[in-house]
Amino acid sequence: MLDEGILAAICLLCVFVLLLAAWKLWHCLTRSPEQVWKSIQCSDASQPLVVRIEPNEVLESEALGLEAGQTLKRRALPCLQREDSIRRTKVAEVFDSGVVESDNTQAELSHGTIINLEVVSGTSLGASATCYPGQSITIGRLPTNGLVIKDAEVSGKHASITWNSQNSAWDFVDLGSLNGTYVNDQLVSVDLSNGGSVRKPSLPVELVGDDVILLGSSSRILVHIHKINDDARSIPSTLICPFEVGVAADPMALRRGGKRLPMEDVYFCEWSVGGLQEFGLFCIFDGHGGAAAAKAASQILPKVLYDMLKVDSRRMEVIKNADAKDVLLDAFNSTEAALEYDYEGCTATVLLIWLDAGRVAYAQCANVGDSSCVFSVDGEYISMTEDHRLTSLSERARMLKMGRQLREGETRLCGMNIARALGDKFLKEQELRFSSIPFISNVLRIKQESKALAILASDGLWDVLSQRRALQLALEAKDGKCNTGGITSKPVSAKSIAEALLNKARTLRTKDNTTVIILDFVNNSKSAIGK
């Protein structure tokens, strides 16, 4: 009898153990991957996490104290709970049948918003970046990213934020990071805890203001989103122009009779071209045969350029490739086609400047004729234009390549001393060596910390001053060392620098209209266009 009781008890215990095991298995199978991942973090937070570091990614190895293949130990993840526990996101869930969007308490967004990213913890505390509608920005450890995070647990290219024009919102995507990404304590990266080695981008998550992004275990990024009102596209240049602009112009006078010359120079200065807040345009058009062609070109070319840049794909191509050559060439071609002047024409020097998400400036210049643009960046002289007078070697080489080289001592074509210009349709029909195809410079990259200054001027200045001498005078005036007998005075404004160069040209008895535009990159973000 006793043996039968013991046997029955053993059987009941076995049944209980089997039921308990079955319940545990069912509980694990019904839990979400995020819950499993969080339980692993809580139980194994003290265990070392192997982070694969590729040698070509670790460019800051000395600063971070890392070597390729080193094993790092992940610290316990901090809690990032928000006051409002409802996650205001729109997550795209991809199925075989297409894309389905689940919408939860979506924050109101206007026609466009500016996103600002501020690093609030970690080794890159204080770093920030700004992105405008139509742009995108990458985040990671490599210096090529828009926002650089010098953290060993952050991948070389960790995540990206892209403007979604369809939803007028900012989409955040983890690019297959090794140590994971969280938005408000929610895992958004693909789970690699099961030993998977394939790095895949995550589904997009819509960001809203005050979101907190965690990269790895310590680098947190606070998201600020500012609405753009309808009036914001006409924000005055005093708020957003990243450099100081000064302009001075004078028709000058003929020395023999004292008769003033007719003013045929026309200039154009605008930051936020057509409302595009990351683009600025600065031009000089020097007319000949009258000022009508120059005035028309100063109206047509900026509008053509804006019409191209307002197209998202065209604008993003310029920002992504850091090159506006195609846009500038198309703008010149369209302007030439629209100018219907048989006996009038003009030179054109067009400087396009744009900012990337990290507020790094890029400059590219296109020109026809003899007005010039020159830069000084951290003491380095950089010419951005090509002289198209017939005496220049480049024009003589171009004509030689056409098989129509200039004769010995020939310095003019049909009375013109330049071979490239806009307009002059009759001359171009008579003489095929005339051209409207511009020279386009290489892109000049100007960092925020760089000391840079640019001079755009018509030939009235360059007839009496070389580019290097003009830059030297401008930099001396900028530092307060001009006409002071070597005694340093208070640094002057860009407007005063332009006037100083104009006065120098007058003193040297220039015989042509003179226009000078100065761009001073030192006092960026606090400047205005001074005319």
C-alpha cells in the first residue's frame, strides 16, 4: 500500500514539472522580441559585449583609446522614460503586400520644420547639428557624418535622419548599428542579440520635439523641432546669413573731361535664395553697349537658379554631392536663351554658397567675361574665376582647339576685348569664337572655424589691382591695419572694406565702372547685407 502511495506522488510531481515547463515555453514564445531583449539586458548587463570595430572606421583611435578588434564592456542602460508615456510615432510596418502605417497620437507638423540635434550626454557632449526640409543627415563616429559622435559604442555610420516630404516629418533610421539605438527607451534597431551578423537598417520612426535618441549606452541626443511658418521663408538676412556682406559701387569718371561714365554694372546679393534658407547667391553683371542686358540677366538668372533648386531632387543632389556644377551650367544656358539682345551683352560672375546640415559652407563660382572672384581661406589665396579676355592663355587655347586661333597681336574680336559673355546675339552669329559657356570653379569647402574672406568685383577694380594685392588690402583693412601707419585700429565692417577697395581703385585712376562685393566669414550668423 505504501509503495503505491509513493508511486502516485512521484507521478503527480512529474506531471506538475511537465506542466510548469510547458507554461514556461508558452510564455517565452508569446513575448515580443523587445521584451526578450530587455530581459537579456537586465540579467546580463555585467557581461562583456563584443563590439566589432573595423580598422578603417576608427579614425579617432588615440582619443578613444581603442584598437581594432578590442572587446568593450557595455554599461547598464539608463532609463529614458518621458513624462508623456504615449509614443507619438508613425512606424512603417513592411509586409509582403506593401507598406502599412500605424498612426498613434501624431504630433501636429506644419508645412515644414527645422530639426536641431543636441548631444546631451556622452563623450561628444555639446555637439549639435541642424537640418532643413529637403535635407538628410547621418550620425556616427566617422568625421564625414553631419553629426559626429566620438563614442566607441557608436558605429562609423550609425543612423540617419531624412525629411519625409510626403508626411512633412522627419524619419529616423538605424543603419544597422552594432550596439543598438533607442528612441525614448524603445528599441528601434534590428536585434542582433541572437548572434546574427547581418547589419540591416531599421524601419523608419517619425521624430517629434523633445524625443531622446540613445546611441549605444551613453550618447544621448535631444531632438528639437521648430515649425516654419508661411512667413518664415522670407526671414531677413540679418538672422540667417552666415557671413557679413558689404557692397560698394561707383561709375567712376573719365579723367580728361571729368564726365561721369554711365553705370552699366549691376549686382545681386541674396541669402535665402527664393526662401531656400541654406542657399545664397552673389553676382556681378557688367554690361556693354548699355545696361539693359545686365539688368535683365540679374533678374533672369537668380529666378532660373531658384526654380531648379526648389525641386527637392535637384537641391538634394547639390547638397549630397557637394557640387553645383550642373545647376550653374543650366542656369547660364537658360539665361543666355532668354536674353534677346542683339547689340548688348554683359559679363556674369555668379557665386553660389550653400550650407550642409553641419553648417559647413560650400562655395562654387561660374563666370563669363572679366569680372572676378577670389577667396582667402585661413591665409590661402584661391581664385574662383577665369579671365576671358582675348589676351588670356585659356581663351587663346580654346580658340586654337576650335581651329580658329588668333593672329599675332590680335587682341579684339569685332571690337570686343572679351570672348565670352551673355547676350550679343548678332556678334555670336557673325563670329563663332564668341561663347556664353561659363568657366565653373571647383567647390570650396569653408569650415565654421575658418577665417575666410571673398572679393567679387567688376573689371574696374582688376584693371588697376591684382587679385593678390586686392586681397592683401582687404585683409589689412579687416584687421584694422590699413592707412594707419602700422598702428592697429578697430577692425572694420565688410561694407567699409568694400569702400576701401573702391577708393583704392579711384586713387589708381581706374577708367571703368567699379563694383566690389565683400563676404566676411568671421562674424557668421550675426551679419547683414550692407549696401
